[in-house]
Amino acid sequence: MSDWTDHIPPAARAYIDGHRLDEVECIVSDLPGIARGKAMPATKFARQDRFYLPNSIFFQTIAGDWAEAAGPEGFTEPDMVLTPDYSTATAAPWTADWTLQVIHDISTQEGAPVPMAPRNVLKRVVDAYHARGWTPVVAPEMEFYLVAPNTDPARGIAPMMGRSGRPAAARQAYSMSAVDEYGNVIDDIYDFAEKQGFEIDGITQEGGAGQLEINLRHGDPIKLADEIFYFKRLIREAALRHKCYATFMAKPIEGEPGSAMHLHHSVLDAEGHNIFSAPDGTETPAFHHFIGGMQRHLPAAIAVLAPYVNSYRRYVKDHAAPINLEWGRDNRTTGLRVPISDPGARRVENRLAGMDCNPYLGIAASLACGLLGLVEGVDPTPELLGDAYDADEAFPRDMFGALDAFRASPRLHDLLGPEFARVYTIVKTAEYEAFLQAISPWERQHLLTTV
């Protein structure tokens, strides 16, 4: 049998070239997008071709509690089979030794894909495109904040301290000086990304205090979701080196813009042509149907794109996040934006997803809505010209309403997987009910001695 390192990407081979590989991290994504798995000596990893984890990792809430989401067999925690996908092997350059990370495919002991596994959910949606002769293409944008360390949940989150000795300032969008304030963190992000073989299309300062955006090049949805999954860890590790936190909360700081994961979508036919553009360069019916499908089905997908109570604090009028599903060309106030491009790169940007969503699930849900539009032939509303914040709100604005809409969408469940939809709904309901038991400072401030 050949050495398993013969099958890993060039960047991973280059990273360990001339070194003794010490450790391999066998990882998968749970529902929130946290890396779960096990680390082991590289010599042990080389002797095994599969590993095991209990299926209960998909029943755990973000707070570490357990939702009653087991199937008819009850909460028996049977093992799932993890098989390494060597194409995902990448460095963990922040560790003290020479370590590789490898994402694993997850199946039942009978060999079927585990339906709750987020990577399998995305594969299911991509396969639905392939079954119709189409190939989906995505380009994600990742927004996040660099903030001061915060170990007290009762204390508000503050911007990080820049190299000038002053806290990062807000309203500095696209400022190069603002980027320079935390240049050491960005240098490490670039360095880690290069060692991991990831290509960054650009880094910009966003409108929030200490808020950055990283753009990734367009490509295969599964590969890009893997990269975002890796990037979140990479960015957190780079920040910790410089005594600050990186947070992907949708709304971490009061009064500041939220953090989105904007998703650009296009679809190719079997010959590699963009189905959104006709040979003469004009927009096709498929382009409009994709937008129409997003308008019709995204309200039911909001529970996936905005998975926490904090997510809904981002959807604030005139505050850099959409409040409806209007669409427009080169209009950043709309929920669905068509960027300026040549016909071959014509695409639709979904601006609803928060950076707190699981990248596999967020991309899967967004692609599923567009696919349903293509299949159903849904016509969109007329293009909005002007400020979309003047239009009516058009999707759930809280977790309770979002879960209700998700439960009532069998078409979306069919694409994402009925068992995934069942488990996801139960887990998210358990999280929301736990949140309702927590009393916020606002309630104590305004209700304690007043009502």
C-alpha cells in the first residue's frame, strides 16, 4: 500500500517536506460548524483507514446541551464511520509540532451517508444540480471582527487595540490605514493561508470597528465550504497570537454593522457555459428563475442562514444588512444583488447569510433555494430601482418565526434531506428554549423596578 501522503495536496506535502509528521487531526463539522474529531500520532493514522465518532455530536447544542433528536432507536449513540478525504489535508501551522488536519467523510456502519452531517447535506444539494446536468459555482465573502479579549459574558464586546495604542475605529470602510492597525494579525492570516494552500482574493476593512472582510476565489461549493471551515480556525489562531479574539458572531458589538457571509452564485451547463447568460450576452430565463426561487424559498431557509438569536440583530434597516428579498443590479441595499460583470461571470449575490452560519449548511440552503427556482420556473418580482430599505420586510426576523417557516417547507426538506431537517429543527428549538431562560441586562435595566 502506498504512503497516504502521496494522495494529499501539494501544499500539505510541501509543508511536511523535510520534517517528521508528528500528528494528524481527524475532523468533521458538527451542526454549528465546530471542528469535532480526534488527534492522533501520525504513525497510528497511517495504519488505519477509518475512524469512529458517536452520532450524538449532531444532537448537541451550541451551549453543550443535548437535544432530544435521536431517532426511533433512542439515544444509544451508535458509532459513525469516518473515512479520510485526503484531498482536504492541510497544515495546522500554529501548532508546536508538525501537524496536518484532514476532513473526513461520515457514513453509517452500513455505508450510507449520515444525513445530519453538514458536508453530506451540501453534497446532496450539489448532486441534485449534477443530476440535471448543471454545476453550481460559489464565491464566498467572509466578514468578521477582531476584538479585545473578553472572558466575562456580562461585559460588552469592545474593539481590539491597534498598533497605535488606540482601539480600532468604526466607519473606516476600505481604509488602508485601518487595515494597517492590525497588520500583524493579517500577516499571520496570509502566512497561515499560504502554508495551508488557500488563495485569498483580497482583504478589506469593513464599516465596523475592527471589522474585516476576506474574499475567496469562485469555485466548487464543497471545496469552498471546506476552506471557510478551515479559515475560521485559522483566523482565530492568528488573532490569539496577538492577544485579541476573532469573532464570527453575526452582531458582536452594539451599534456596529453585523458580519455576513455573502454568497455569489452562478451555474454552469455540461459544456461549462454560464446558464445565466445567453450566447448574445443577455440574461436568460434561468437567471431570473434562480432569483425567483431565492425570493420564494429563502424565508424558509433563514433558520439555516441565521442560526442563532444573535443572528437576527444583524437585520437592521440602513445598517449594511438586508431586510427583504428585493433584487437589483449593483445595489447593496437589496437582499439579492447582481454585481457588475461580463456575461460569462454573471452571478447572483445572496446577502442574507450571516458569518455565524455553518458554511456547508449556509451554502447548501442558498443553492437549494436557487435550484428550486430553476426547477419550478419561478419568476422574480420586478427589479428594485432605488433604496431597498424603503420596501417591506420579507423574511422572519426572529428565531421562532424562522423555525416555523423552516418546518413548513417540505420542498426545502426534500433537497437538504428530511432527516437533517428533523434533527436541525429539534436542536435549534432546544437552543432557543435555553436562550429564553436567560435574563438579559436590558431586561434587568428597564423592567426590574419599572413594570
